[in-house]
Amino acid sequence: MDKGEAQHGVPKVSQMQKKYGKFYADWDDEHGKRHRKALPTKKRALKFQRAQRNRVAQLKAPAPAPSANSARRGARVAKRARRVQA
């Protein structure tokens, strides 16, 4: 794995880029598209970047697991019980 490459599921940590007196917040949206925004101070850029990455992480959060009482699970358990009795 390259030094700049992020592992699957691990957010990439980038060095704050400063260019022409501006600091750049850098993040990927929920579709994987990279975005950058220039802000006047490093503190504001880091705060904005953190907020955007947290927002995207919430959007990409996995769906909750099916409940133990779901209809599909009940059908499988009943089918298994019928096989055991036969």
C-alpha cells in the first residue's frame, strides 16, 4: 500500500494545504467526489473539513441490522424446525 493511499474504511488524513495565503479544507463526498474549499485561517479550514467529513460519514453509515423478529428470520427458523422434526 502506498503512503498516500487510504485503507478501506479508514478516513484519509491529509496535510492541510496552504496556497496563496489560504488554507484548504479537503474532503470526499458520499459519492466519492473530492472537494476543496479555501478558507482564511487554518483553524477555520480544519473545523470546516472535520464537519464535512463527519457529515459524509453519517450519510455513509451502514444500515442497521435486521431485527431478530423479522419475517424472513422467522420463516428460516420455522423451516429449520420442520427439517429437524422430519
